[in-house]
Amino acid sequence: MKTALFIDGSYMYDAAKRLGWNIDHRKAIGVFSKPEDLYNAFYYAPVTDSNDERQQKFLDALVFMGYTVRSRETHGDPRFEAMIATDLLVTAPRWERAVVASGSGDLAHTLAALRAQGKEIHLLGVPELTDLELRNQSDRYLDLRELQAQLERTGGGRRSYPSVADDGFTSEEQSSLTRRLMDNLEDELR
């Protein structure tokens, strides 16, 4: 069955903070599809500083792993829902199953439309970070906690995450967190 992956990088970062373990993006492609059945793997990545070499190296590494990277410069809350919805709808004739890593309810209508076309939608995430209507519009919910053995990054140590108890980050703090994520990911990819 032809499969496509649509991964919101900001959502996966928040999920990793919540879980306390690192997600290996290289493993993720193989966990959800055999190479011969993969249509494409899209990764939506916020760029907080277009001149930051480390961020560019991370994006390049994602491409090397097999992702089609969609990135744009963001300040504050990175919103990729329109881009994800567009890619889901435009590429739908080329795949039968989509694995979507996002928690945004703004994608619920898109998922409903795809299911009406006979597409199978698997939603990947953490329940407390996922909109209930989005879950309702998926065929299957894949809880990241249950996939730790297959997706956890090993061999590079653990990244330390700030406490998720304080959800009131300023845009400056969010930019700082994103920069730290990119720094840590670059270190892991070395």
C-alpha cells in the first residue's frame, strides 16, 4: 500500500518534550512504510534564523534521510496547517495511506475530505497534544508512547527538555527553544 508521511516538526518537538525521549527521524520513515511502498515523506520545519548554519545542516540531514523538507522562517508560533493540507490534497492520488504527525484541529476537515475519497489516515502523536476532532477524523491513532521502542533515538545521549508545565512561552522563548532543538539535532546527526 503506497504510504505518505506528513510530519509537523514543531509538533514532534513538543511531543518529544512531553515524552522525555528523542525521536529518530531516520527510523520514522522505515517504521511506517517499506521503502518500495513509500510515496514520500514530508517534514515541515520552522526556521528561526535563515542565517543559522546549524539549522541548515539539520534541514540538509533530513533531505539526506529521504524527507521532502518544507520550511519557512517563523517568529513565534509556527503554523504549517495550510501547507500540510495542501500537500495532503495535492498528493492524494499518489498514495493510499497517510501517516500524519500533527495535533492541529485545523486539519480535521482535510482529513475528513481525504477519508471521503477512500484514503486511509493514521494520526501519529500524543493524546494530550492532539485535537479531539482531528483524532475523530483519522482511521487509526498511533500513540508515540507505544512506539518508543521503534522510534527512540539511541546512541547519542538524551536531549534535555524544558519543563512542559509552563505553557506560556513568549515568542522569544519559543525561538530560543527552537534554536536549541536545532543545535541538539545537529549534534545528534554528527
